Amino acid sequence: MAKGIVKKTFLAPLGKDNPVFVQVLGICSTLAVTNKLENTLVMTLGVMFTTALSSWTLSLMRSWIPSRIRMMVETLVIATYVILVDIALKAFYPEMWKQLGPYVGLIITNCIVMGRIEAFALQNKPGLSLIDGLASGLGYAYVLMIIAFFRELLGTGSLWGYPILGSWWTNWSIMIMPPGGFFMLAIFIWVVREVVLKEAKK
Amino acid sequence: MNEALFPVAVFFAAIFTNNILLTNYLGMCSFLSVSKELETSAGLGIAVTFVMAITTALNWLVYRFILVPFSLEYLRFIVFIIVIAAFVQLIEMIIERYSEGLYFSLGIFLPLITVNCAILGASLFMVIREYDFITTFFFGLGSGLGWLLAILAMAGIRMRLKTAKIPKGLEGAGISLVIAGFMAMAFMGFSGMITI
């Protein structure tokens, strides 16, 4: 494996092919938990684990899967990894498991996971697919962490549960309610696209 | 609250106060990509409502009578998604066979539905909230109708926006998310109407 390809595969999802702000994919399952940094981190780690390992597994199996039942096989593999995440969370982190509720299970229908498998893993070698899955998960994670950072900070004046802004700060409670998630993501996409547009002009 | 009225309350709560799209962000992918035209939105919305109402009830039966007795609850993700996929496939075959008109207006949306997170989400919520069978059916139906309402409103607003001058960076997904945010705020006005 050439080193250049590995690097390119790893960096593309972090920047110009980012699943969230370029393709606007897969925000369903995680946007709901971005009102707290801690929840977001756990959720995005789950997505990263699932994307990386299911890409790897399906890439290993790619020459044996009949294309007619491809989707079914993909879903089963993804669901297996999501069940692992769910069981591990329930065993080691029951508080968090309760808070995340149904959203862990919804990683199965996260479009990024299946999107990366269809677009990348089925045509590439297992090692490279693993890197691609991991990088896509990472590209997804950092965007949602930024959104969660602003939502928690503005909405509750604290970060990771610790008060940061002090008593003078009036909480913008709208930020931790559902509309805040939509607005924050819209602002993020806007800022990123303006920057990209400006660079393209140069 | 009156026991007998609980399913009705859940039904209205699922449409207005706990709208599955605007408060739980479920079904965003198809919501953002399909809401450009009113007609296609209506088609997809109706298909989602139908599939959600039936599969949530089906999944309740499967969960209660197969998974729980054999303590296989941890398999629910796989089982639910298989039930949903199988049901969608079956419906597609049935309407293709019996109604060509319906197939062309609704059938094209069916494959999209299997990967719609709102459908699986409704089934998972029903398990966590421990609804009984009747409540589950009304919850599924209400969630579907709520989704239909949200996507229709969105499509209506987006059609009006076609002539508007939008900042370059906000075009497409950005402006849709802003609209969704305002819609979520409007729907917050319903809160307090029903508490479940």
C-alpha cells in the first residue's frame, strides 16, 4: 500500500469530503444528543467504531456477497457492531446508556455507515477501508463535537458539566432545546461553505 | 389521566408536542433531500406514515411474543430492521402487482424508507417507553402523521423560497436547517398542551 493513498484516504473525510458539512449525511442519530459534550463524545465514538469495523468486515467479504442481497448483508453486519456498542455501554456505562436511549440503536440507519461501505469499502482493500471508515467517523465526530461545544456552553454556561461562564451569564435555554441543534448546524455549514467559497475564488 | 384516553394523548403528542422530526431529529436525511417539491413530499410522507404505523405495531408483537420470552432483547436492532425491510419489500410487491398508479406515485419511495431512521426510531421508542399494543399503534400512526406534517410544511416554505435571494453559503442544506429550526420553535408552542 502506497503511503500517499493512505494519507489521502485519511485526510479527505476530515476536510473536502466531510460527511456532515459537505454531504449533510447521517446527522439524524447524533444531532439529538449534541446538547451535552459528554453524550456527543460517546455517541460519536460509537459511530466511529461501527463505521471503521463494518467497512473493514464488508471489505473482507466483498467478493463473496451476491449483489442482489448486498444491502441485507450490509445491514446485518452494521447491526452486529451496533449491538456490541449497545451491550458494552449497558455493561460499563449504564447511566450513559439510559441517557442515550434509542439513539445508539439508530446508528444502524446512520447514512454515513452505509454510505462509506457502498462508496468505498466494496471497491477497496480491507486495510484501506478501515482507514476510510475511521477517518469518516472522525470527520463526523469533530463537527458534532464543535456543535455540542457551543450548544452546551451557550445553553447552560458550562462544559462537560463544569460551570465555565459564571453567574453573570444568562443561559440561552433555546440552545439546548431542539431548535438550537438545527440553528447551530445551519450556522456551522454556512461558515464552512463561505470559507470554502472564498478559497475557491482565489 | 384516564387510562382509556392514554393512546389518544400519545397520538396527539406524537404529532405536535413530541414531533419525531422536529424534536428528535429523526428522518433528517430524506427530509432534507426530498422536501423540494410538494407532491413528492406528500408521497413520501404518506408512505412513511403507512409503513411506520404498521411496522411499529408488528415490531411490538415480535418483541413481546418472540424476543422477550426467549430473552433475546439484545437482538432487537437486527430483528426490527429485518421486519421493516421485509414489510417494505412485501408492500412494494403487492402494489406493483395490483395498482400501477399507486406504484408509480408511492412505490418509488419505498426503498428509501427502509433506511429512514424515523421508522426504526419509532420502534425503539416504543420499547423504551413500554407502551401497550393499542398505544404503540397510535404512537406509530401519530409519529408518521407528524413527519408528514413537517415535510409538507417544509416543502411549502421551500417552494416560496425559490425566488428569494439567499446567501451563497446557506443555499440548499443550510437554509433548510434554518427553516427546520424555526418550525421546531413554532412547534414548541404546542408544548404544555399534552404531557405524556
